[in-house]
Amino acid sequence: MRMRNFTAGSLPEAMEEVRNLLGPDAAILSTEELKDGRVRVTAAVDSDPDDRLSSSLGAAARTAQNFQEAFAYHRLPDDLQEHFLAAAGDVAGLSPDLALAGAFEETLRFATLPGESGNRGRTYMLVGPPGAGKTSTTAKLCARRLLNGRKSTIITLDHESAGAREQVETYAKALKTPLRQASDPDSLLQAVTDCPAEHGILIDSIGVNPFDDMECNELMELREAAGAEVVLVLPAGGDALENAEVAQAFAAIGARYLIASRLDTARRYGGLLAACAAAQLSLMGAGISPSIGTGLSALTPLSLARLLLPEMDADLQDLSTGTAP
């Protein structure tokens, strides 16, 4: 069964689009008047032309309604709502969480955390705006690597923020992890070169205004000197459009991955989804508690879907224990 949203200036215009794309046998699952005066129609059609639409339409309608309510709650932009709903419609017939997980798997990118199976990079630079949680995320990554039997070296670039040096020193001491400091491309290259070959390298960068060209250029020079994979750290909450623009700006610097910080203190994840989609960043994981030892979890299409759907009642603790894969 195919399910799709149609948005138009009026209901007749939307219905005409439904007929043109899905044909005369399409069933209308729901209609909604948007704040800007336009109308959104959700329609479905059986993917097998020899079958008649039957009771499965009732289930599809309920699933579509669940998705729309969840998308509205999480403040997803209209284009993303339509994108995910169309992808979920291609796997209609599954439970809502599996259908939405299939949509995420088709439309978003996912990656394992540094040092884990399938991720062979050695040097990672964590970047983001000031206060995004880069230093604590660096410590959580280091702790997770230690639990997997992997050694790390932390390199800090932040020697200007009040208390920044003391914070990273405290983390490094608690984790019994070597700490180095760099302030420019040359000293960063030397610090990376001096790290033991068996160590993964985690670079905690200074907070950068992504809309300041000078700051971005300096960060790009540091990334090139280190030869690092770039991971954007961005709070899970926040405005979707703002997060999308921030993510795109960091992607222009070289960011390929995203770790969402403070997932536990957010209730709406539209900003997280918009950032990944707009900048085509691979979602690595999320901070689920302040704990350094257990406060970072991987995210998969299914665990992300269960976070968005209230009826799934996903608990953040499930992410750390692996019960919501």
C-alpha cells in the first residue's frame, strides 16, 4: 500500500493531485487545514491493482494519524513530514514503529560511534556551537571506548573558555586518559603525530559560530591539519529550521556525522531530524544522561522511531541497555 501527503491551496486542488498521482481508486485517509490556509490531504492506494482496498485502509488511516500527530508534536517542517510519510507508506502493513523505522532507514543516514564495529576512523574532531556539549561528549566517547577495550588520547583546542581546561583535565584524569593541548594547525598536527599508534584520537574543539566565516575557516584549517573525521555535536531540542541551517554550515566545514547532546532534557526531536536531513549527516548517537560512563547511546532507525511515537513509550534507559535496538 502506498500512502502519501498532498498539500494544495484548496481541497479540490489537493484532490486533483491525489487523482493525478494515485489514480481514481485512491482512498482519502485524512484532511487537515494548515495555519497558512492551505489544505493537506493524506491518501493511500493499494500497491497491487488487482486487490481492492479493504480493512487495511482502516489500519493505514490510524497509522497515518499517529504519524501526523507525532510529527506535529515534534515540530517537523511540512516538507519533512511529507517525506517521512511517503517513505513510511511504502512499507505499510507493518506496525507503526517498524513502518517509521523503515522510513528513517530509507531517508536518513546512520553510523556507528567512533571505535565501534564498522567504524574504522582513528581521529575524530568534535565541533559545534558554544555550549553544545562537546567536552562532555568527548569524555563519554572516551569512556565508551574504554568499555570496549580501546585506548584513546584526548586533544583539547579550547584554552580560552572559562573553566574549559579544568573540565577536560578532570575528565581525562578520571578516565586515566592522556590529554594533550593544541592551539593552531601546527601544534595540532604535532599533537596528533605524537599520539600512540594504538590510540584513537578525540579532538575537543572550541565552540564556533557557524555563521562567522573567519571562525569557520580557522576550524577548517585545524580539521585539515589533523586529518580528522568531523562530528557535529548539537543539542537534541531546538528549532528545526535553525538546527538545519547550523548543520548545513558545519557540513560545509567538513562535518559528516552528528551526535545529539542532551536527548534526556529534550521532548521534541524535530530539530534533530531536520539537522540530519538538511545536511545529510549520519546520526551516530545521543547523550541520554549526564553520566560519563553510561550517558551516550547509539541510535538506530528503530530506536529513533520509538522515541518519536508516544504509544511506543520508549524509555531513554532502554537505549543504554540495548532493549530498543
